[in-house]
Amino acid sequence: MVSIYEVLTAGTFVKKVHESSFILMWIIFALVVLMGPAFCGRVCPTGALQEWFGKIGKKILKERFNTIFPHKFDRYLMYLRYLVPGWVLYTTVATGKLIFEKYGPHLPNDMM
């Protein structure tokens, strides 16, 4: 988020981000748009892991698989997937810093 904001506003890259990472990000965005859930469930390691755990959950829980949370709660909880990235985007734009910056990967000082 910070990288996109920096490029759009200042035309430069964040010191921690190499240009090739920025290009790779746009390639992944294009693949997600073109392939949709197929990318997230099969190519992306996190999505593939989620799919794998989902299959295990279906085998273990059988007909109770999607009924752990009552529908009235699930109806509202599903909007968290939009609320959290929206909040991160808002705080990034408002402060100019990513809120998880100190928890992200760091480059050695000689590469900054």
C-alpha cells in the first residue's frame, strides 16, 4: 500500500521495495483479475493452504462444516474481509505509513 501511494504521489519507490517487487505485484494483480479464485486457491501458497484446511475441515466436520457460526453472525462477519483492508488503506493514506511496517520484512541497512 505504501509503495503504491508513494509511486502515485511522488513518483518514487519506497527505499525498502525494489522495482522488480513492484512489477511482480502488478503481475499478481493482473493474474488475480484474470483467473479469480483459481489463482488464490491453487497458485497462491496462502490460498492453497486455506483450500487444503477447508477440505480437511469438510472431512472432519461433515455436515456441520459451514454451520459452526450461526448464520446471523456469519452474515456480519463476512464483511470483515473488506473492513480490515479498507482500514489499512485509510490509515496508510492518512498517515503516509503502513501500520504494520515494523512487523514486515526488513532489508539490511546497506541495501536501503
